[in-house]
Amino acid sequence: MSKKILGVGSLAVAILLTGVIGLGSSSADPAAQSAVDLSSCDISGKEKSLGASYVTSLKVAGVTCAKGENLVKAYHSCRKDNGGKCANPGLGFSCKEGKRQSVPGVQYSATVKCRKGAKRVKSSYTQNT
């Protein structure tokens, strides 16, 4: 009889720990949660008209795709006017650019994440040098 109780007790502890670990991992990183809320925008045919050589993706949360496109244009205009960097492109957003991956003397690519409160705009681009 004590073996049954021990087995059921161990199972209960395992289930409890799994639930606690699962809760901790899903709520511990708000940035990971916001990434799930992003919706992809269709920028087909607009890749070359959004300010970089090519904007390869655009995702938004809390704003329309049209507003996301406007922010991307503002970001790239600001980036070009400020020696390749832009933290505040306007429209109340702040932006951070990830590490650039480059082919020296040819082009570089990067991902940009912008936010304004709960609003998010994430884009990727390639710039020919």
C-alpha cells in the first residue's frame, strides 16, 4: 500500500512541477509573448519603395500595415540622414536594429524592432552598399 501512495505522490509532484515550470516559461519573457502577437503584412511589390534597397518583411501589432509601412519609410530616411543609425524615427516610436550581417562592399541585412507602448513594428531589410 505504501508503494501505491508513493507512486501517486511522485506523479502528483511531477505534474505540479510541470505546471509551475510551464507557467514560468510562458510569462517570464514579455518580449517572447509580443512576438506571437505580430501579424505579417503583405509588402509584395513594395519591397524597393520602403526606404532600403529591399525591405524583406514587415510585421505589426497594434497598428495597421499601412502605418507600419510609414514607420519603416521614416526609419530608413532617418537612418540615411544619421550615418546608418536611427533610434527615434518619429511617429513616437523608438527603434533598435539588430546585428548587421554583411557581404563587405556589397550589401548588409538587418532586422529592426520598433515600439511605442504596446504597439510593435518589426521589419527586415537589405541595403546595397
